[in-house]
Amino acid sequence: MPEPLRIALLSYRSKPYCGGQGVYVHYLSRELVRLGHQVEVFSGPPLPHPLDAAVKLTEVRSLDLYREPDPFRVPRLHEFTSATDWLEWLTMCTGAFPEPLTFSLRVSKLLRRRRNEFDIVHDNQGLGYGLLGLQRSMKVVATVHHPITVDREIELAAAPNRRRRAALRRWYGFTRMQGRVVRRLPAVCTVSESSEAETLRAFKVRPERLSVIGVGVDDEVFRPPTVPRSKNRIVTVTSADVPLKGLDDLLHAVAKLRTERDIELVVVGTPKPDGPADRTVTRLGLKDAVRFVSGLSDVDLAAELGGAEVAVVPSRFEGFSLPAVEAMACGTPVVATTAGALPEVVGPDGHAALHVPPSDPEALAAAIGRLLDDADLRARLGRNGRERVLANYTWRRTALSTVDWYREALSC
């Protein structure tokens, strides 16, 4: 019987209930512990609460410059206690995003003092330069959910002017660092074949160093509802008010559907004040048709997904899509674009989901309307989705594959 592993799981930010990184840390750590391994999570704010009682959490302090409700805040002088604090602040002041770098510098300092306490260090999407110094004394591996270069390219394409494009290039400057770091790590995993292809393209990782390990869902929490679904309600989950998530496309589709029927859209996510979604809702006259909810527990999220007749994933790219899997686990039929890994995750068109092209509100409206009008089709897609999740997307399955990947990396 192989010895249990001692694992340091790193996450530069771990939003607890919305956003794939925090969800990944929460469930992967839980399942690794249930398999008998020792896991300590090192996270910057926001922290991945709640973790399993057997998982130790170490907060890697930062200036937390993007916290709610005062993002881009000005810290007080007494908060600056190290050169890394000043680096974080000055980098933000120049319009760049400092957290992947500054988290890696802080956590590598912590782990070097404790290098004999862990067998392996698993970085979750941070890919900061601090990892390179750390790997001189520890085995370091990383997960790339998808290269953030994809987000950069989509936002640049949507930028209205040269000034905005320059600001975006500065903000996403950390992606150059991530590419340099990931190419020097001995083992990297990603979450889908689509994300694998994008990682090879964007970061030029050597193929033999890259593995695919899909992520999962808590199928005991995310399950079909025991009460009737709300008629003509659709739901979508978006962790960020950015073009990548395609929310603007869905809002235009809802506006079209509203000319034919009384419809409600529940958006799990927080719109930026006077941001793209907020402006589109106002311009299209949808304030009485769109409801935003945020900060949901898994139980509450499952209730929203299970309470709708249709779930929509309108993204222009997805490296995996936990919301699609969570909706399928709830037996909710899905309308998903063909962007990135979505066809790979939801399966063939017409099985558990209807496929539509990305950035096509007309196609979104037609597919949603088709499902709302056909109860038998909704029921069939919902059953197939639940079966697909149980066969392919559980966190235990993810953890078992991750342990095999750890052991392979340690043997090299």
C-alpha cells in the first residue's frame, strides 16, 4: 500500500462560492483527505471557506487590494510590512494585476521554512515566479484551468478604443510570467482536452509534461429538485462581468424571448456597477426580467439551478465549465455554446444539451425557446445530463486521478 502523501495546495485567491478556483480547492482538498492524504491549503484572500474539517488552511496575507466593497483601495501605511507589500501596491498603481506574482513570493518564503513537511506542492493557476525558486528544494506541479491569455484576447477584441486596449495589455501583463513559469515546471495538468490544446498553443508547454484531469461536482448536493421548477425561468452562472462569459449575448437573447413570452433570467453573479451587464439590462429594458444573486452556498446554488427549466452557458470560451456540470447534475437541460471545452463537457448536441455558436444571441434565443416549449425534450436532456455527470464528473474521480499524477511527478 503506497504511503499517504503530504500535499501543499496553493491558490492565490479562492472565492468560496462562485468561480472555479475556490470550488476546485474546496472539493479537491476534501476528496484527497478522504483518500487518506494530508492536505494543507495555502490561500490568499478571499479564502476558500468552508474547507473540510480535516484540511488545514493557512492564509497567505496580502494587501487585498481588490476586496469588496472597496476594490482598488489605498492601504494605510502600517499595512506595509515588507518589500512584497510595496511591490503589490506599486504594481496595482501602474494598472497591472500583481496577485499571482506577489502571492508566489510570499508562499514560497513560507514553504521554504517548512520544506520537510510536504512531499509535493500543487499550485492552482497562480504560476508566479516564486515557484521557480521553490522548486529547487521541493517538487512543484500546477493546474492550468485555462491560459488567461484567452481572457486577454477576448477582452482586447471587445475593447472600444486604443486607450482601453493599452490598459488591458498592462493588466494582463502577468500572463507572460505565467508562460515562463509553466514551461519550467516538471508536470502540469489541465481540465479538458480543449484547455490542453490552448495551453500547448499559448504557453508552449512540452506535451509530455501536460496531463488532462477533469474536475467534478458534489452529486449529493447538486441533484434534481423535489419541488416543481418555475415556469419559463432560465438560469446562468457567471463568475465575472466580462466579455468572455457571454452574458451580454444572453441578455440580448432574453430581450428577444421577452417579445414572445413572460420569461425570467436568474444570473448567479455580481454585475459591476454601471458595467457591461448593468448597462445592457437598462438599455434593453430588462430590469423586471433579470434577477442577480450572489454569495450563494452550494445548497442555494443547487436550488437556483434546480429551480429553473433551462440553464444557459453562453461563454465565448471555457476551459471546462463547472456551472454546466452542476446544472446537469441537477437534471436541468442546458443550452451551451460550442466554445472551448463546452461540447466536450456537455456531450453531443441533443444529448444533455443543445449546442449554439458563441456570440450568437439569435441562436441562443431559438434554443432556449425550443426547450421552454418542449417538456419531453427538457426531461430527456435532464436525465441524460445527470447520468453523464455520475459517469464522468465526480470529485472522487478527480482526486484519484490527481494522486496518480502526483506519484508520477514524484517518481521523475
